[in-house]
Amino acid sequence: MSIVTSTADSELIALAESSMALIVGLQDSSGAYPASPTFSAYRGYSWFRDGAFIADGVSSWGSGGVASASRFHDWCARVLVSRESHIASIVSAASSGAPVADRDMLPTRFTYDGREGDDDWWDFQLDGYGTWLWAVVEHARRHELPLDQWRVAMGLAVDYLVSSWQRPCFDWWEEHSEAVHVSTLGCISAGLSSAIDSGVLSAEKQRSATLAVAAIDTLVQHQGMADGHLVKWLGSTAVDASLISLVYPLNVYPAHTPVGKATIEAVDGELCVDGGVHRFLDDTFFGGGQWPLLSCMLGLAYSAAGDRERAAALLRWAASTATPDGLLPEQVGNHLLDPSREREWIERWGPVATPLLWSHAMFIRLAAELGLKGTR
């Protein structure tokens, strides 16, 4: 059912369609999605996490995005299969009780041709591999595609995550490598659960993945919640907007459950100002602005909870951040948490990343959820 009721709403459809064209047009011939084609720190790289959400966004829009999403999943599969021996060594070291150093784990981003970057980065992040598992299974389910072409890579990702999910690592935002982040655990749980349900895992991998999911759930219940909602990392009481993805679309803590409801309320109450969602209260990156992609994620959670009007309002706020030529940024400075820190990042890396393909993809995903596709 569409929420389109006005000319203004029809403009949301136009932005979603232009976002589709932008993403597909910028996709590399390898299948990799650029994080941002012009931003100095992101140029030339594709992230498993960002890319998985981008692929899910274009896949959700319908036939126009099916081939694009499949090409990205092909790229991820090639990256993983080419590192089969590396993954085996990581798994073996973990099982022997002498895990490899963080610097020897898989990186979070790769060049378009599948290489690891030469520049320093906060690279050890586990969430992207779980998010990719979830996204590839969701894509195949949505469009009734066989998973055989991605089966080997899925098995490698499962082995990697099962062996290493307990490790501290950088979070979504490339920060706090000393902590075990609840959003990371949730992304891993979502990916492993999707792989289990897909039916492509061997019996051994299915057993190990099932045990890991159960252990993650227990750990989060005991150490990853406060006042009934999910928290930023184990033992914390802080809220992080990345947690909202675990409510929906990852559906680890569904919107109708007490934890899901409490997490929506906590993120909205603490991090959302006039429709724009901050990452977390201590954020200083470019002064700590509001992220359109996070507003869309909060909108997805509200839609799943049955509040489509609130979801539509968040979509409209995200649309309001677009440049005159329809480009969505990574964040905007309408309500900075620490304005004194904005200039240092501009001097370091230049203006805020615009366009950010992840922002466009989350806009598409929420627009699709609200029934905007195919209404013009």
C-alpha cells in the first residue's frame, strides 16, 4: 500500500528512482559499490557492510536492481574465495587457542579489484561479513534465486564468523576496537541465522553456526542491554543508532518484541532531533551531525512496528538533505553535537562525503518499504 498523497510525496519517488540510477551507474565493472566516488578517504574502496546494505536497497526496488545486487554478491564471493587459505589459517589459529593478531584478520574494505588497501585504516571489523550473509540470502529469497553460486563463499564467511565472533573489533564507525559491540554481534547473528535457514550449509557448519547464534543471544541478553533496550557495547548503557538495524531490516530483535520496542524508543528519544538521527551522543566526526541513512533505518523500524506515518516523516527528512542535483550526503550539519570539531575533519578530508551510496540505498529501502515503487 502506497503512502503517496501529494506532489511532495511523488518527489520522494523521483529521488528514489534517481538514487537507483546513481547507484547502478556508479557500480564498478567488478561488481563493487563505491562507498563515495569523490570523498578523499573513501575513494576507490568498497565495504562489505555498506555494500551489503546498498545491495539490499537496490534489490528491494524490484527488477531494476536484481542484476546489480547479484553482481555485488558475486564480487564479495570472489573476495572471500580468493582468501580461502587465509580464512582457514584464521579459523585454525582460533581453534588452537592462539588467535591471529587483529592486523591479520580480514579487512573491512577492499579495492574494487579485490585487493587490500595500502593506506592505514581501522580495518578489523566483523559486522560486514555477517551483514553480507544476511543480504545475499535475503536477495535470493526476495527474487527466488539459487544460492549455489554463493554457497562456497557463504561457508567461508560462516567459518570466519563462528571462529571469531567473540573478539573485540572496531564498530560500524571505525571506533573503539577494545569493545565487543552489540550491533556487530547482531549483524553476525543475523548473517549466521540467514545462512542456517538458507539450507546451503553442510551439517557441520549448520551445527556450529547454530551454537554461535545461541551463544550470541545469551551474551547480549546478559551484557548487551540496559533498561530493556540494546546498548552500544557489552557492559555499556549508551545507545548507538547502528542498533536500530537489528530491529529492522535485520530483524534480530523484531519491532513487536519488548527489546525491539525499547530500542526504537531509546534511539528515537536520545539520538533523533527533528527527524535527523545522530550516530551516538559523543560523536565528534565532522562535528557529530545527523545521518540520512540512519533516519531511514529508524523509519524502517517504525514501519515494521506499524507506524507508517512516522516512517514517512523520517523519509521526508532524509529527502530534505539532498543537494539541488539530488545527491544525498553522509551527514548534515543542521544540529551538530560538537561544532568545535567540524573544521578539523574538513581540513583533513575535505567536505562531507556527497554522494554517499549507502545514504541513497537506505532511502530506496525505506521508500520501497512504504510502497512508493511503481506508483507513478
